[in-house]
Amino acid sequence: MFLIGQYDSPFVRRVAIALKLYGLAFEHRPWSTFGDADQIAPYNPLRRVPTLVLDDGEALIESTIILDYLDDLVGDAKAMLPRSGAERRKHLRICALASGL
């Protein structure tokens, strides 16, 4: 799989950090939404980052969706967020606050 976007984006960084913490192999394509928008478009018609392209060609967009996928991929024992309930909402709130900073 490969991750599209530059690490100066906090959203790209949070996905890259999760991939590394989970020990998942990925290729990094540091494409810019400004200079490389035409390269991003086939994977994400919004031309935004991060975009994670899976080995089967499926492209996931938006960091929250990508992180949810990664949690599901590694399973409950390694997932960063609880699957449901008050604890999940608590953690998602922290994520939302951190993303807004």
C-alpha cells in the first residue's frame, strides 16, 4: 500500500505514525495537493491528502476513515481506539480536539 501526501500535513503525519506504530509496510509518495494534484486525482477525485491506496487498488480518503480502517486491519487487541461505547467517544473527542489545534 502507499500513502499519498507530504508530512507537513498533520493529517498525513497521523496516518504515517499509525502505520509505523502498527508495523505495517507502506510506500510514501510525498505528492503535494498544489503541484501534484493531477497525480493525486486518479486515487482521490477531491485531490486531497492523505490518501491511502491499498494493495488491491482501493483508495481510502480522509485520515479518520483511514485510521478506522487500520484499527480494523490490526484487530481489537492492537487497535488504538476502542470499538464502541463511551471509551470510543472519549478517544474520538481527544482526536478531534488534537486535529483542531
